[in-house]
Amino acid sequence: MINDDDSFFYIGFYLLSQVVRVIPLGVTYAIWSGVSIVLTAISIYFSLGHKLYLPALIGMALIIMAVAIIHIYSSVHQV
């Protein structure tokens, strides 16, 4: 049986399967991983009140820059 928490998981993987049709799997996986790390850290900050120290913020900034570089310089053409 699917509960509410699982539905987001399934929706996420469905959307990922749609993206893979347009963007190569390697690029998709890099973006998926980077965005997941950043969103998890942000959600824990707001929901549990965990502090984000400077090294964590720098690391997340580097992840965001890496995802942007992958998106900008990938050879994927929009349909």
C-alpha cells in the first residue's frame, strides 16, 4: 500500500524517467544528486533547526555551481 510519504518518492522517480528521455543519464544523475543534497540540507535547516556552518554552505555553493556548469556546457539541445 502506498502512503503519502511514498507518493513523493514515486512522483520523483516518474519525473526523473521523463527527464532521462531528453537529457543524458550521466548529466541527469549529477543534477539529481546535487539538488538532492542541497534540498535535504535546506529542509533539515528549516524543519529541525540544524545549523549550516560555513564549510557546509561553501560545499553547497560548489554543488550548485557544478550543476550550473554541467547544465550550461552539456551538449544537450532543447527540443
